[in-house]
Amino acid sequence: MKFLKWCLCAAVCLTAIASPWWSASAFALRGIEAGGKIPDIELSGVTGEGGKLSSFVGPKGLVVIYWATWSSRSPAILQFAEKELRRYEKLGLNVIAVNADHQEMKAEDFAAVREKVKELGLTLPVLHDKGLVGYNAIGVISTPTTLILDNTLAVKDAYPGFPSVAKDDIPERIDAFLGVVREKRAENAQYLLDHKPKNYALQYYNLGKRLFLTARSPSGELRGGVPESAIDRLNEAIRRDPEYFRPYLLKAIIYHAAREYAVRDSALDNIRKREFGEPYEHRVLALGYLEMGMDNNASDHLKLLFSLSPDDPAGLFGQTLLSQRRNDAVGAKKAATALFASPKAKEILGEDPAGLFTPDGAVKPGAERAVGNTLERLLDIEKKGQGMIRPDAPVQPNP
């Protein structure tokens, strides 16, 4: 793999984000930073009258939940908002749901939205963003996304998706905005997944991974092109559990290493069709895209990761590399500084970050291979001491 070459050959110059890039709001949206005002868009009524966004604001502000009927995570957050978040209306913070199904809505589309609202038993105002003007202007990356706005329509926070910890996280952030004092929750270092592999898909994934590693030379090059035995096992993992995203990602990494880019993109298409909400998922996908040099995709997942877990050491590692590639010296230094300050960085990276990067965020001379090893460790595609395995070795599923 040519990760180190990509890492050291930065090519794309982008404007650095003025506010700290690990700020939750700055990273949950593409088009606006924390504190910026969103457009006072015109909303069409779905379950009642429409109007300007500002007409729905309470004395303290407004919670806006962007959602869609095609989003598998939207029903849960809408029901949560109906049962839990509407209590904030007594404190002057109104709650609305804004549908983002399609840019152009037909009568049958609105009917489908109304049917979903009825099915979920919602009584909060449900509206539609005409032409997705607001959705596109603020740059929503993940659907659903929850916005916390003050009474001037300034974005105070933005929370992507509805991961396992959202039922605690979202009220905690609203309380912080309103100045409600609450006991701080203990940090949960165990990232939760909504989806666990089924039907022994994990075992086939691990076998495919090991076969891939045996096909690589010590320098990381593939011997003899695509290792079909590895691809066969990964395809079996996908067959057994089509919702398990790791086999698709590893297939893409293998095809990328073999310079089979069209097949790589086909594997990635299956990933793009899925919704991701957990920090673990965004972390792995961000680093996987970095491994393949697909920096814009990596950037989106890093934004979502930092929105949910602002000080994630693996994310800080990835952001340092991404900032280098973008010739963003300020961003690289900020990322490296935060990474050095993380008490868990060495444990998670498997290396002392001070041995990988300079204080300015550049890869230290002679540390290039260590940086590549760290990336693969975070992707869980290389394990020290892993032995050889015969291509015909049977899978030993857990009982």
C-alpha cells in the first residue's frame, strides 16, 4: 500500500477552518461553523401550517431535527423527540422536525411523510425544507441531524445521527445550552455498535483479512495481484450478513492496493448506501478512506466522529495526516497538540504520538513506516505475531 507516499505528498490546498476543528458543531455540518446563523428558510407545512423558520423559534431558541422517511435511524430520533425533547418547550426551547426526503416533492411524497408521522404518533410540528435550501446551505452530512439554535437562528450545536449514546448526549447538550446544571456522566470508553455481525460473518471477515495479509510482501505490496482467496472469504462474510460494513471496506482496500479502482468503487458503493451513527463506524471509515487517499470522504467521517467524540485519539491521528495532505499547517499543529495531550493516545495508537509527529504535526524523519503501521493497527487489518494460514483452512465458528 502506498499510504506513506500519500501521507508525505500533500497536494490539495484548502482553506483552514477558523474555529477549532474538533468543535462538535463545526464538524457536524459542512457549510457553517459553530455560532453561525442559518438561513431563515421558508418551510412548507406537512402536519400544519408552514412559515419562516424564525416563526417557530421559542423565547430561548429552537431544536430542529432534519430527517427522512428513507433514513432507518430517523424514526427512533423522532419518537425520542416527541417523548423526551418536547419537555424543553416549558423552558422556552421549541422542537420541530424538518423533512428532507427529496428536493422536489410530489403529492405522493408528502403523503408518505404524513403516513410516517401518523405511524410514529408525532404531535410536534413537522415541516418540509422547500428545495432542501436549508439542508444544502448548512451542509448536512448525516440524516438525521439535530440542530440546537438560539433565538437568533445561530447554531449552538449540531448532533449527527442517532447513535447508542444519543439519548444521553442530546439532552446533555441542550442542558448545557440552556444553562441547566446536571451531573457530568462518566466517560464511556466502550464504543457501542448498533449492528453486530450475524451468521459467523465476523469469522469469515477475519479469515479474509488474514489471507490478505499473507499475500502481502514485507514492504506492503501485493504478490501476484488480487488475492482471490481473501476476496472469496470476504464475499462469504457479506453473503452471511449484508449489513456488516467491514468486509466491503477491506475489499475496497485490497482492490485499491491492486490498483483495481473500478472494482474498489463498486465495493465502496455498498458502503455509501448505508447509514452510520456510531463513533466506531465513523472512525474506521475515516481511516479507511485515508488509507485509500480519498480525503474528502475521510473528512466527512472525521467531522461526524468529532461531533460525537471530540477528543478521539484515532480521529486526532487521522486529522493530523489529513491536515498535512491539505497543506494546512495550522490544522496539523492543532491536531498534533491535541493528540499529544490525550492520555489514551499511546494505548490506542500502539505508539507514542510524540515519536510519530513533530510538534507542528509533520511526520518525524524515519517514522514513516511507524505511521503506516499505526494506521493499519487502527483499521485492525494488521496484528503483530499473526501467523500464516492455509487458504483452505476451515472456519472455526464460535459455539
